Amino acid sequence: MKIGSTEIKPTKIVCLGRNYLKHAKELDSPVPTEPVFFVKTKNSIITDGKPIIYPRILYENEEFNRVDHEVELAFILSKRCKKISSENAFDYIQGYSIFLDITARKMQIFDRNKNLPWYRSKNFDTFSVIGPRIVPPNEIEDPHNLNIELLLNGKIQQSSNTSYMIFKIPEMLEYLSNFLTLEKGDFVATGTPSGVGPIQPGDVIKASIEKIGTITHEVILED
Amino acid sequence: MIKIGDISISPTKVICLGTNYLDHIEETGLEIPKEPLLFPKTLNCLITNNQPVIFPKYLNNNRKYNRVDYEVELAFIVKDKCKNVSSDDVYDHILGYTVFNDITARKMQTKDIISQKPWFRSKSFDTFGPIGPVIKTVNEIKDPHNLNIELKVNGKIKQASNTKHLLFKIPETFKYITQLFTMEPGDIIATGTPAGIGPVVPGDLIEATIEEIGTLTNKVILEGDEDNL
């Protein structure tokens, strides 16, 4: 897949949950003492302005008819790695991008309350949006001081700064690579700030991160 | 890419069913699901026949987490890109069947389940997804829902059941999954484990067998001992 002018071949997408304090509180989740990770599968990835498809299976079911936006800073791995220490973390980062972790919220809460995996609610086709380009580390002096925001139909819904992350990138990379081998092209989404909320078919999402750019995606109902 | 017997596949995802045998549901204390319960394993966990399962030091050295379990399962491999497959056409989209061992860091999983966290880290350590020894094509297996399935540790039978006890059968499972997600050629779906799950320790030999497919053999070694094989 191509993000801007850069080709990457991810084998997995790992996302952090609850990595901004205010967001953990808005979902009534406990503040984590270690990073909380979950996975998104490749079928969910889109880029380059393609539409986010609102699945009919959710739209037509009152129990599940809420789909949310979540804007996040993502970083892409530059090489295969395992058990790296936080001091060397930045040697393994190819660059940064904007990520939208689209989530079937009612389904996620339903599953969570039953102690079930967080999987199906996160992995519908088109529920992982990445772009508009990969910005190399030398263009971003400090990834933990970037304004991050999301507009829905022109109205600001999420607005924060990456300085509010609970677990910073070196810490999360050390923790994650202690568990599993990361491959070149894999990417990690670092969690969303508060202000998550529902989207509807017809909505236009604009997500921006300072020094990276803006991605714009329309939401459409599945045929 | 991973070679299973003579067949190479390039999976983009591994989807596993939890709680799909009634006797296993009883031993876990979980609810009987109304629809297939799905979780992913990442590709870094895949190994094949006779490769070692590595018991992570991180788990071994931590009393809170030092239990790792075997789980034998029937897996099927997706043949082509597909979405919204109807139950009648399911077998047109399946390349074949194989044996899968869903190795699980059990104490870690239990802790994460209780605190309503994702089932991810406990399932996706490197080498926690042995698969093989071969892929038997759809034509070679008359009825995938009538196969004896068993697992031995050091020669002693720990799990013994038959795939006829699957709660959600393959057509139902596949229809449900493809309603949610696009599947790609080579994607792996593991159909859940019967009762009898239990721990392994470094030095153990696991033999997982499904009738008409064969035996998947993997030795458990402690992380760091890879060079002493």
C-alpha cells in the first residue's frame, strides 16, 4: 500500500487504547498502568481520500448503530525489531502519519461489558484510515508536542496535543517489542484524545496533525 | 509467506474463534455465545511443524503470568478474496484444512478478560501459533465436522474430542465472518478448541492430531535456549 509517495507493507496494525487521560474518563475506563494494546487487521485499511463505509449490519441494527471517529498519531516501523529499549526507540521509526481508528462504539461497549475481545467492532472494512503521507523523524523535532484535531462537517470535535499522551512513543515501543516481533512497515497508533463521537453517512471528516497535514474522508452507507 | 507441507500461503490475518465447544465453555466459565466469538492473532505468532514454541522469559519469570497453555483446533484456509459469502457457497471459498495450536498465556488472558481489556497480548507472542503439518484440500476431507481431534503432551492425551461438537459449524462461522470483514487468500480461521486445555513448560513435546490431516509436533523451549536445539 502507498501512503503519499511511500510504499509500505504492514503485517499488523497495533493500536493503543486509553492513552489520553480525558479520553479514558469519557469512556468510563480505568487509567491504565501499562499500555493497553489491540489489533486492527489489514482489511480495514484505506488511504488517500477513499470513503469510510458505514456497514449496513450496524446501520440497520438499533443495538449497534453507532460508529465513532477517533483521530490518532501513528508511527511506522523502519525495520524488524524485538526487545528494543526506550533509548533506541527512535532508531526504529520510519515516520509519522495521521490515523483514524473508526470504531463501532455500541458494539465495542457491548463486547467489553461481556468481557469479550475488542475485535469485530474495530475491524470492519475501511475502519482504519491512514495518510496523507509519512513524515520522516527529521522533519518532526518532537512527536510529543503536536496539535491534533478532528473536524466533523467543519465543526471541531477533537482538539488536543500529543503532549497529553499517558505512554510516550519510546515507552510503548519498548513495551510492545518486549512481547512480539515488529516488522518493517508495521504501524502503531498511539491512542485518541477526548471528544470521540458518532459519524453518519454523508458526514465529512477532516483530521489534522501539526507538521503532518490533513486527511479528508467522506462517510457513505454500504451499498 | 509460510509453507505448510507443500503449500505456500500468504495470510494477511489469523482469526480465531473462542468458546466454540460446549465442554470447553464449561471449563472456562464463559457464556455460551449467540454468535461466533472472534479474536485475532498476529502473523508474528505463526510457526510450522517441528519448529519450537518459545516460552517467553517475560512470562516464565513473572509469577502473575507464568502459565502458557496449548489449545488444539481445526483451522481452515481461505481460497480467494471474498465478502458476504452465503452458507451454501462457503466451501467454494475454502482452500483446505489444517491443524492449529492456539498457544495462550493463560494467566495473562484471564487477567485481561477480567479487566475487560482486549484479548491480544496473551495470544500473540512470537511462535504462539503453530500450524500444519499439511493442508488437506476440501476434496480430500469428506466431512470436516466428523474428525477426531486430540492433543498429547509428552505422549499423554490431554484433549480428545470430535469436530462434530463444534457449536458454530464452518458454514455458519464463515458466513458470519465475511459479513463483517473482507477475507483474503491465505487468511487462516481457527475454529476453537475442545475441553482439556492445560499448561506446558519448557521441555514439553506437544503433538496435536486431527484425523485425516495429520499430527503437528512442536517442542516447547525457554526463550534464550533457541541456540541449544
